[in-house]
Amino acid sequence: MTIAQALKKATFLLQDKIPRPRFEAELLLAHYLGVERVYLSQKDNIKIEKSENYFALVQRRAKSEPYEYITQKVSFYDTELYVDDRVLIPRPETEMLVDEAKKIIEQEEIIKIAEIGIGSGAVSIMLARMFPKIQIVATDISEDALSVAKINRDNFALNDRITLVCADLLQGVKEDFEMIVSNPPYIANGCKLECNVVDYEPHAALFGGERGYELLKAIIAQSQVKGARFLVCEMGYDQKEPIERIFTQIGVKYHRFYKDLAGFDRGFVVQF
Ligand SMILES: C[S@@+](CC[C@H](N)C(=O)[O-])C[C@H]1O[C@@H](n2cnc3c(N)ncnc32)[C@H](O)[C@@H]1O
């Protein structure tokens, strides 16, 4: 089967299943062949070896499995990370969490950081690459997630800068930190999500409790107890009010919320 024939068949298989069938058929074939997408149109009469393996990937995508799990890679910030179904796929809006943390590290010359819920490692790895002096202790409640974070941390040769710990929030972590960052699960239990998310991504990475912001509340409390000066978190678009109430109750020195590129409230920076 030639490239042109394979793309025609794959586009048909993906039709009505995903928004851009031809485009994704091409992306998957470029991934399968290990070539740039442009190669496909230049060499469309070349024969594909073992085309059944390509169609196995197409069938997975036709069942709504996220493209990133099929290819086991995701673009994040200026680079690519390894991902599989043991971790949440890092979202573009989380790049803003990295940027907010970056501003504070620069202004305050911060060295000691904790991340709660490292997942694939996206946030800690970007920060550690940008700031050669910082040391990060990153926790996750999921051993599976930590295994993926370890793959990425080691790929970027950051094993002496990022320490991975299996913990509920920061429980049992003895060190103190100047700043804590987190993109915790913040979706309310039972909230209806698209099937490519709820059927494939780890629920421990998505759902944060009955109201959704329970873990955020616990992270704010634990950061204060730990004596961190700054906390930077991602949150749900509808959680500004309850989070603001928490800040008023506990009395913080300073706080501000930031929006994502779509204009939704997406996170906060707080100084204790
Ligand atoms: C939304 S994902 C974020 C992953 C990654 N930091 C990112 O931004 O792509 C939340 C992560 O928090 C972890 N998590 C959930 N509850 C936790 C808890 N109580 N303590 C530590 N980590 C937790 C999940 O396993 C998951 O990896």
C-alpha cells in the first residue's frame, strides 16, 4: 500500500470520529514512518512496510484515544516530553503557570521550590531548565505518575536537581521551601468531561473533590504551615470566588489571579 492509499483509507476510518481526520491521518503516518509531514506529499507513491501497524494506531485514534498517548509525546513550552496514560497530558494553559512561577523566581531569587502533583514533570522540568541554580522537590500521590516524571527528568539530565517523592501533598517531606507550585486536580467529582479525557486520562489527575477545589484549599493551608513565602497554582475557571474567600479567611500578604489565553480565570499567585 502506498502513502497516498494509506492516507485515503485512514482519513475514511477517522471520518466523523475526530475533527480533522486527514490532518491527523497524516500526523500519525509521519509519526509511524519517523518522517516530517511534508515528506508524505512529496513521496506519496512510496510503499509502506507493515501498514497494518499504522492502521492499528489509526484505530486507537478512531476510538478517541488522545493523539499524545498514541505517539507518547507532547509539545510543552519549547520542547517535547514523554507521556503515556499514567499521567495527565500537560495542557497549553499550564505554560502560564510556568511563566508565573518564573517571574517570582527571577524577582525573589528563589532557590528552593516544591511542586505538588508533578505528573509528567512538565512544570518542574521547564523551571529547572530555565534556572540552573534551583532545587526542586516534587511530589505525586501516584507511583505511576512518578515513573513517567522520572523518565522525563532523566531524559533532561535533571536527576540532581529534581527529587521525586511519593506523597500526599507534602506530607512527610521535611525540607522547607521558598515557593510551592501546583497544578492539582481541580475538576468537581462527577463533572461531565469529553470521552477522550475521562476514558483515558488518570482520574486522580483530574478530579479534586465534591466541589473541585478541595485539594487547592489543602495546598494553600499546607503551604502556609510549611512557611513558604509564595504559592503559585492553576485552578478551575469558576474557582476564583471560593479561593478568594480562603485568602480572606486566612489573611495573606498579597494575592492576584491570572487568566488564560481564552480570558478565563486560570490560576493565582499568593504571598503569605
Ligand atoms: C492535573 S495533574 C498535573 C500534572 C502536571 N503537574 C501538569 O501540570 O501537567 C495533577 C497531578 O497531581 C497528582 N495528585 C493528585 N492528588 C494528589 C495529592 N493529594 N498529593 C500529591 N499529588 C496528587 C496526580 O496524580 C496528578 O499527577
